[in-house]
Amino acid sequence: MQDIRELDGRGIPGGYVASEVFQTAARTQGDAVGFHPDALFVAHPIQDRTDDEMRALAEAAFGQVLGLITRPA
């Protein structure tokens, strides 16, 4: 989150992708550092997915990921 904050402060848009079970942790960390970057939460779990399942997940999220990095900072 600190890296995203640094980039955002320089006018470089960013965000992060995490699985949905980390939403509460992300909010907690954001509260602690006083910064809530844009985020995309995807279905959990990740580690048990096949390559084809990961490709499908990435393809489904691609447009949203582009939105994270092309929006004004």
C-alpha cells in the first residue's frame, strides 16, 4: 500500500489485486496508514486453480485492472 501511495502522490495511478478474503485486512491496513488505494478483489482461493482457471480469472478482471492504472491519480 505504501508503494501505491507513493506512486499516487507522483500522479501515477495504481491499485492492487487481491483475493476477496483480504478485503477486511485491506481496509484495516488502509485505516492504519490513512490511505485507501483503488483495489480489485477476485474470487478466492487462488493457489488451487489450474493455469486455465487463472487465465480465465485474469481475462475476466483485465478491464478492471486497466481501469486501475489508466484513471487520473
